[in-house]
Amino acid sequence: MATASAPIVFSHWYQLIENLQASPMEFYASVEEGIKRRQLPDAKVSRVDWREGGLFSAQREYLRVGRGRNVFDICGAPFGNGFFVSWWLGELPSPYGPLALLGLGVGIFLLSGFFTMLFGTFAGLILAIPGIPLLFWVFARYLVGQVEGWDDALAAMPLLGGLYVRWFRPATYYRIDTALMFQSAVHQAVLGVVDEMTKAKGLRALSELERKPMLRQFFQG
């Protein structure tokens, strides 16, 4: 059982179903079965712990469904006379962010020295002005396709980060549609289990408004 790493959340859903008593473990098992039936490509299911408060507070078990850097953290728990169900959908931060900034600074320093050593101080600096951005473009284009999220820190830079996102990792229709399809599939799996539970207990089904998740802006940078 792993302690959860905090994703950057861009969608959330929750409902308190009154007069429903259920086991969280049975709820999670049913959701897992619903996800398996949908055969989501590259989806991985695990259990993670989230702390209820600070460092030494109790931990609560969540069901995590991951696909790439996108993760669902699903919660089911008794609350009062009812059963609380929620999920959070977000994107895990990359562990390579600070290294990318450090590598960028070291790379610029070394390439500047290489150009001046090879061509002399004046000519080297003149050639470094177009040469370093060109080499960075080739390097960044290669890594974007190899290591997802390596450039999170670059994308978060003031001013330059916006240009970097526009040129190297724009919020394409494909990226947004893929995340939305993942959200829809897992959400439907959760709703399917909730519908089965409420029907079995003779409780009312969730309304259309209660079924809708709260969506934040996707891929802000």
C-alpha cells in the first residue's frame, strides 16, 4: 500500500447517498470490475492512502485508476446515515522538473563555452545565438516524445513558459479528448456501481445534475 502522491486536480465529483450503508472494500471491488469490463487501454488499478489531515493523522484508503500521468483517486466511505462517494481526476507532477531547469542552465553554459573554444570569443558568441536555441529545439522535441512531463518546470517558467508550451506541448484536441474519454469511462464505472447499490436498497437513483462532475480547465501549462 503506497501513500498517494498529490496530482494537479482538474476534475472532481462527489455525492452523499443518504440511507445507504455499504462496505468501502466491496464498493472498490465492484468499481474495479466495472473498469475491467470497459477494457481501458493502459489503465492500471491500485490502492493508495491519503492522510485525513496533517503528517501524523490517520490515513484513508482510496482506489486509484491511472493511465499515463492521469489518475483517478476514488473514495467510498460511510458518513452518518449514508455513504459518501467521490473521485478526483488529475495529472501527476513529473519528478524531473527541477532537473530539467538545472540541465537547461548547465547545457547553455557548456554550449557557450564549446562555441567560444571552437570559434573564438566573438565568433563563438555570434554562432551561439542561433546555435543554442536550435540544439535545444532538437533536444526538446526528442524528449517530449520519450519522457512525458520531463519539462513541467520549463512550462511553469514566467513568460518563457507560455512560449514553450505553445511550441512544444500545446493542449491539443487529442490530449484533451483522451483525458475526457478516460474521465467518462471511469465515471460511468463509478455511477454503474452507485446505481446498483441504490437499486438494491430501494433508494432513489441520482439525478442528472447529481451525476455531473465539476470540470476545471484542462492542461493549463
